[in-house]
Amino acid sequence: MMKENLSKDNWSLAPRQEGMHDQQERGPQNEGQQNEGQTIVTDEPSSPTAPIAPLASHENSRAMLHAHFQGAHVHYCTGWSSALYTALLACDVAPGDEVIIPALAPAGIVHAVLLAKARPILVDVNADDLLIDQEAVLAAITERTRCVVLCHLYGQVSQHEALYARLAADAIALIEDGSDAFLSLGSSDLPASHCDMLVGCLPDWRDVEGELPAFIITRNQAHHARMSYWTAQHDIAERLLCLESPEAEEAPYVDLVGTLTDEQDWHFQNNISYSLNTRSAISKQVSFYDEALASLGLRQLPKPEKCERLLQRYPVCVEPFKRDSLFDDLFQQGFKICRTYRNLAQLKFFFSEKSAANFPNAASWSAGAISLPTGHYLSLREQKRLTATLAGSTGSKSGHASKL
């Protein structure tokens, strides 16, 4: 029987055959079955981080993400904030629970936590790489802590295996926000293997809701099964007409997306392909920035030891009183720049609870940080002109930038 498409927007469930969703999400179920020349991995399915079998999908976009995230399950949402809210609910975050988040992060994380009627608890970031201070996380845990949200900022992939083990021992969930590290995560070792869920989107699509789907990545079989059930229940006809057993869970109203239409899938494929095809150009641009800006006395992120930084934006920090004039100068020259992440303690919600002084690393970076462009549309000539402007703004006369 065909399901009616009673969806409210362009990215909700399209008509599909019964049982197709299970085939797409779970792949072949027989042990040792071959799929495109690969052998199915048959590790214990109850293991949260067991390798996932190759996907047998009719959607090329989902298969592309399945490959990019090295075999993890892929679930679509209509947008990044919806995906984060869904992940919080799937991790059993309930009203009144506490969710620990970094003080330097997308503001939408706070909104998702508040939408779940939980309480966001800020902790500071590291002074060097600006990733969440894991010792501060452990110190902030209380009996009400239900979840920690960790952000892979500026294309940096956090190394947090030990933290995940500590949290799991206390039944505290860990959600990774990968919206700022799509390319880097694909180059890392088995992404989403040290968390309950990873929430992500394509580069520069975090603030777009309902046009291209965001995604939730998981290797946890229980979370995968639960979100598959929620996705099926998103179909209003099935929710209203199907007779459920009394013990069946009633799915929350979340914006999970089951199947894309051919047009939607083609559009998403093109955007995924475009993002993946920028890897080589971005790698060269990051190397150029690293070398050209090293002599200017600007605060830069350290080079990672394990995973290459493939940055959607290259962040630097100048003296706060110089930032606005530098921003205006670069903007008037036509460069796509932004003032980057702000200290979340500046949000109105936290005024009565915390001050910026409680998070000195996030506050000092936020006061003077800007993000420089990368990608196909930035030529080497433009990049040289941009770094020369930075050199003039900082008063530097030496080093690589002075020869540009």
C-alpha cells in the first residue's frame, strides 16, 4: 500500500513502497552477503560502535554520505537545528535535565537545548584549539546532567575517546556537532565512533532550514532503530490510522525525513559533490594562510596532529580594537568574511546566570576573531591580496605577506 504524502514542506516524506525505508537504512541483512564487492561486517549488533554494513540504497545522496562517514547510519532532517533537537530527544533529554555545551559554539545549540526544555550549562574552551575543555566538562557534571554537546570547531576534529568512556559509564549521552567540520570528519578515523550521535550539514548550510536536509550520523544500533521508527511515524496517515500495541512508543513530532524525491536527491547529490570537490583547493589555501600569516603576530589555531584541517572558514584573531576596521576594509574589497563565533555567555539567556569572565578563553577569542574565506571562488591572487591587507592592518612589514 502506498503511503500518502501529507507532508507540510518540500523535504518531508515522499510516497514510497512499504518496507523500502528498512532496506535503505539497514542494508542487506544476511551474514556474509556481498554488496558492490564488499563483505558485510557481522560484529555484535548490540555494540554501540560496531562497524556498520555497506548501504544498499536507492538514494545516491544517502549512499554518498554513508561512504563519506565510513559506513555509519544516516538519517535526514529538514535542517541542522531540527537535527540537533531530534538528537537531544533521542538521547532521552527531558525537561529539567542539564546539557553541557561549550561557551564558543553556534548559538543554535542553545536554542535546541531550550526547545527540549532542558537547561544549557556552559563550560569554557581550550586556550589553543578552542575545542571544549574536557576537564571542565567533567567538573560541571551534576546529578541532573543528561547530555554533553561537543563541537568540532573550525574544521578541527576533537579527540575525546576518554571523555566518551567516562560519560558512558555515568549514562550521560555525547552528541557531536559536526556542522563546522564536514570535510575533516570524512578524513578522520571512523567518524561518530566515540559519541551517541553526530549532527551535521554541508558547509555553509547550517542556517538553511527546509531547503537541503541536514543529517544525523550514528553507529549506535539502538539510536538507529529508534530514529527509523520515528521517521516512519512522521507520516501523519500512519500515525493516525495504524493500530499500535499499548507498549509502543509514541514518536515526538520531529522533522525527520524518510525518502527524498528524485529531484531533491539530485539536488542534494550536486551539493555533496561540490563540497567534496573543494577538498584539494581548501587544503592548499589553508597551507597558504598558515605560512603567510605566521609572521604577522596574529593568533592562529595550532596544526592538528591526527587529522587535516579542511576549514570552511580560516579563523584568525586580531586585537579587538582593530577588528571592526579590518572587517570593513576586507568586506569593501568584496571578500566573504564573518566575525565568527561569539561567546555564548553574551546571549540574553545567560545574563542572570553567568558572565563572560567565567569563560576567559571563549571571551578573549570572540572579541577579536574573524574568519577568512576558502573554497573554489577564492583565487590565489585574491588570497594574496587578502593577506596583504591583513599585513597592512597589523602593521607588519616582514615575512611572507610583505612580499605579496
